[in-house]
Amino acid sequence: MRIADVIRRKGGDVVTVRSDASVTELLGLLSEHHIGAVVVSDDGESVDGIVSERDVVRYLHTDGAAIMDAPVEQIMTAEVHTCSPEDVLDDLETAMTERRIRHVPVVVDGKLHAIVSIGDVVKNRIDDLQSERDQLRTYIQS
């Protein structure tokens, strides 16, 4: 299965935040959209970074509440692992596990196209297992 198949199922909507937005604004987006990470993009098309709720927690621990007024660029990850719609889902699953990342932006021709989360990968795996189970059940009952 390819990343494009996952995007077709879940949709390609991506929430972005500007690098100069405050961490408080970031938390508002995470809460409003019920998501765990946001792509940092100053133009809505490029991937300038990624920032997650884990980043906020990490900086709250080290810098205290002052981090809430800081710009997102201060806590974001600038080196972002991305993928393309043509990539194989199993390869992405391996990369996410090895790199311990939960969100991977999908890029087409250098522009942000979608985002795949570990939840999307797990959902796909569960769907595949259920399909195999159903096929085996049908085979046994035939």
C-alpha cells in the first residue's frame, strides 16, 4: 500500500502555523482541531518545521510558563522527515518507529500535500488485519 491510499481514506487537510505565531496560538490550534502536531509553514505550502504537543511539554519543563509567549520557531523541529504519496506505507511505518516520530508531512513537488500520523498507520494495519480475518473466515466457511 502507498501513502496515497492512506491520504485517499483520511483526506489531505493539513493544519499549519506560522513560525512567528506564539506557543499559546499553537496550543489553540492543537485543541481546536484535536490533533497532536502542526506543520510550521510561513506560506502554507512549504514545510519549514513541525511542532507537537510533546515539544510544548519538553520546553515547559525546561523554560517554564514563559515559553507560552515565545514564537513557535523557538520550539519546532526544523529538520523534518517527509514522504511522498508514492512511498510505500511499510517503509514509512519503519521510519516512524526507528526515528520515534508520530507525524510525517507528505510533500509533492516541494509543496505540502497532506500529513500522515502514527494513528493513520495503525488504523491501516488494523483494517488490513480485519480484512485478512474476514477472508479466512469466508474461506473456512466455504
